[in-house]
Amino acid sequence: IYPGKMKIGIMPGNMFCPGNVGLISRSGTLTYEIAGNLCEVGIGQSTAVGMGADSVVCTPLSELLSMFEEDKETHLVVVVGEVGGTEEEEAAEYIKTEMKKSVVAYVAGHSVPPGKRMGHAGAIVQRGMGSARSKVRALKEAGVKVAQRPTEVAELVKGILKPEKG
């Protein structure tokens, strides 16, 4: 979704507004919930990408982060992760070594027990990787501000972005 410009897919376009925050999400519903929360506090999105949460994705999280890092219209990136897979742990290494822009994250699934298969193939936690806890730890070690609840994302973003002078 490019708010105010273009939308492809099933997301409700009215939950997004134009701005300078990139949004990458593995969760469909949380994508537009967090976008809506950002808009409520006057923070719009440059682009929102729903990458899905299956085990195999078309474009890895690190590659999407790279695109936002190069995008002049994006000043900060929000990552919405969830249990299963290792995308967030791998992205944390990219963030630590390559990202200059700030990143805020939320990881869903803290109550999912290890080995539990959820609603899609990507949401299975194994061998200490892929849990919400391991993802949060990796992201924090990379310098990412991690929200404990989806509603905290907008507060963290607002605290990082400098008010635009009008």
C-alpha cells in the first residue's frame, strides 16, 4: 500500500494515511491496526508491505528493510513480526550492521508454546529460534525499540520522529 496513491491486496485502505514511516508486517490484521494507530497520532506511512508469515516468503524481511533504508521518503521503519521462522532474527543482524534509519518493532505470539503449530506453516517455534522471546531479544540487541503491545508502537514512533516544522 502506498497511502493516498495505490493499493494492491485486501487491506482496508482507509486505515492508512500518507507519511514517512515504512511498515513491514507478517500479520495481516496487525498491519492495518498499527497503521490506524499511527494515523490517529498524525503519523502516516510511506509504504506498507504485508510479507505474510509462511515459512517461504517471496521477499525476505532484510531485503524489504534494505529497500526502506534506500527510500528517501521513509524516515523510520516499523516491523511487525510474529512467532515462527527466523526472519526477524536474521533481520536483526541486518539492522545492526546496515541500517541507519531507526526501527521500531512489535512481535506477536508471546504465549505460543515451543513446538506448537499455529494457523499457518510459518508459525512453529523450534530449537530456541522463532519464539517471540528470541525475536525480541535479537531485535533489542540490534538497537530496535520493541513495543510490548501493538498500541505502544505509535508512542515509540512518535518519540523517535522529530516534529516537522510547518
